[in-house]
Amino acid sequence: MAKVVVVTSGKGGVGKTTSTAALGAALAQRNEKTVVVDFDVGLRNLDLVMGAERRVVYDLVNVIQGDAKLPQALIRDKRLDTLFLLPASQTRDKDSLTPEGVERVMAELRKHFDWIICDSPAGIERGATLAMRHADLAVIVTNPEVSSVRDSDRIIGLLDAKTERAERGERVEKHLLLTRYDAVRAERGDMLKVDDVLEILSIPLIGIVPESMDVLKASNLGAPVTLADSRSAPALAYLDAARRLAGETVPMTIPGEKRGFLGKIFGRRAA
Amino acid sequence: MTKVLTDARSIRIKGRSFLALVLSPELPLDWWLGRLDDLASRSAGFFLGRPVVLDVADLEIDRKQLKSLLEELGQRNVRVMGIEGGRPSLFEPGMPPAMKGGRPAPDFEVPEANPAESPKAGKGKAAAPVITEEVQPVRATASIIVREPVRSGQSVIFPEGDVTVVGSVASGAEIVAGGSVHIYGTLRGRALAGSVGNASARIFCRRLEAELLAIDGVYKTAEDMAPNLRGQSVQLWLEGDSIMAERLN
């Protein structure tokens, strides 16, 4: 049974694309057939983070407009057989996405994949609403910071109103992924604490990804964080988050707390 | 040029409901006006001082006919305050404004001609009873309960009565109630109580972090609130033109 996941946030720059790639790779590593779909038409980035930018021929807009067949546009990952990318077009804008076209592509992807991870653009306009439209699950990427939290709250409201599931009277399962978390700064009060964010958003937590240089390094290498170095702190957080997304129960750890080794690193960097 | 406002107080804008008489003319208009005259002859002053709305939704007329209908009504001292259900092409400058969003209310009792008195109606015109009883405002007893958190960007608008939220109201969300507002959670957004002119409405919340509070058009922003109320269980009410607050428990 295919599951459509939308990775969304409202606010830009919080780590949607990084999280899409990392979760997609983590799910594919579980030997489940996974496709990551870039909905950020005009500002595509997922191809770079996945390291597939030089292999893009056709894209989502080509498939929607009937210029290419879906298998022609799908790019198989070189590292993982079970991981695919459906890139966005860089030369068009979000108006090229039509509700009917997106519905058709989603229905076809559902036939072939176990997981369909949609990377939503920032904002609450056409691109974002179409990315969330067919979702069964939503991963809401939030930074521990007030403007990000408020934008996430707005997106949660839209998920309850503007998705196909909501219109059928069902619910989209929502999960909070807290990214760029720094335990030391949260403790000092420079950042919101995990509990504060959970209290405001009141949705279940799926993972806490620490602020880390490994994320930037992985992006520049063109590899999902979970593939670049599967032992790094953010990779471990994403791997755990993917297991929770798949329905496993994994105890939650707050990075930088109760982990002596990491604590030292973060402590030094923040000082 | 920059205008300098010397008075920091902003204008107080209120909503208010009135019960209007709705007339729905039928074709042919001459025949309908005849029946209207008959009603007026039985109770002079029936339309006096009453707001009247003309419902033309089911009426097949053009702009010229509407204009003459308005004139005919004017001659009978029926002052039309608005026209409901009319196509935009029906209107021209000088006509009463188009209205929409009306809610049905109980029918007005049209005075029945007493069979015994009706023969005398012609000469006893002045003696015919003028309807003076006030239409009792409907007491706001209605209420709604919202069982989920109200998210940023969402509005709960309920002019008919109280709003109860079992959950939090996020920053950037708003609750607008004709009656009181009850929040069993943290109020981070806006709460507007007594929005249709109810000075006895109150706001209750389990934890006050609000951006804006208003009762009957009087408002207070987060900046004006006493800092010792932040994060507390609070109730707010109106005394004169100022919002009073006290901690619960």
C-alpha cells in the first residue's frame, strides 16, 4: 500500500529539501521502493542534494503536460536501487502545475512505489497546496524558532482543510520534525525548547535533528545526509525518524543531551 | 505630507444587528402594490420608522421597473434601506445599496383586519392601531464548541453567541464571538468578544499570551497588557471603556 508523504513547513530555509532527501534515502535503505518528488518548480534543489543534477532530462512539468512519460522522467539513484527522483522544472513556474496533472502523476506513482515523498516549496500558494493535496502523511519541518513555529502552525491548519483527505472527512497524519536543534542554545534560552514547540503545535514528534556541519557537507557532496555519513548525528536522527515514519517505536533522544560525546562537541562550538 | 495624529485613540467601530422587514414583491406589480395599499390602510404607519429591505431575488424585472417600484414605495412612505438578491445590472447610483448575507427571522405579524371592524375601516383610518410593540432582540443563548486547536491563520467567527475552544488558539489565529470567549488552553492569538455590541461579554482563558483582546470594540494589544497577567489564567471584562482583567484561581 503506497504512502504519500509531504515534507512541508510554510517557512523557507528550515530544511525541507535536506529532510526529503535524508528520509527518502533512509526509507529506501529499508528496501522499500521510494521516490522523492520535487514540487519546487522554478527553484528546484532536490536534484542537487540527491547528486542527480547532471542526469535530469525530463521533469515533473513535462510529465504533467504530456511531453514525457513518467518512467522517462524518473531518475534512479546510483547508490540505492530502490531510490528514485522525480525532479522539478527549473525553467517554469508553479502555474505549470495543474491539479488534474498532479493527481494523474500521483495515481501512477502510487502503483509503482511504497513511499512517495513530496518536497513542498515554501509558502502556502499553489506549489505548496498541490504538494500536500494527495498526502496521507505530513512531515512538518520546524526550526526551534518562533517564526518557523507559527508558519508550521498555519500549514497544519491547511493540511486539515485543503487536502484530499480532509475533504473526504479523513485526517492527514501529521508528524513534527524539529531540525537545526542546538541543545545548548535551547538551554540558554536563545532557542525554543523541544517542549515549547510541542506545546504550541500539539502534534507528535518524529525526530530531532541537531544543527550540524555534516548537513552542509552532505548537500555540497550531493548526497542525502543519511547516505553521506550514516554515523553522523543528523544521519542517526533521520534514520530514527524514518523508522518512526514506517510505524516502528523508537525511543526519542534529544541530540546533545545524554550523549556525552556529542554534548562535548556542541558545548565547545556554542562557547 | 505626513499627517500627524494627535489623538492616539482609534475610532471605535462596532457591528450591530437590526431586524428589518423584508418585502418580496410579486408580479404583476400593480396588483402587489394594491395589496400593499390594502395592508397600509388597515394599519397606518406600519412601515413608519421600520427598516425595510426589498427582496427581488425571485422577481423578473429590469432596472427601469425597479426604479419605478422604488418610487411607488417612496410615495407610500416605505423607505427602502437595501435591496437583496438583485443582479448587479439592476442597480444604478442613487438606489439603496445591495445587501446579502441576511439570516431569516420569524415572520412579522401582519395586522389582520377584524371582520367586525372592517366595514368601518375606511372612516376609522386614524383609529387603526399603530403597531408599536418592539421586536424583542433574540437573546444570544447559542454557543459553539471547538474541540481542536485553532491554528495560525484560522478564524472562528460566531456572532450568534459564545465560543468555547478546548485547546489552544495559536499566534495569528482569531476567535470572534458575539458573546463570550472561553479558551481551555493557551490563548496566543486574538480573541474578540461581544463583537456585535455586547458589553457584558467576557474573555476567559487558561493561559494568557494573547496578541490582541477586544470586548465590544474596545481593544487591548499585547503591549498594553499588564505583564503580570502573562501566562496566567485570566478573565477579562468591560467596565465603561476600559478592559478589566483579573487572575482566576
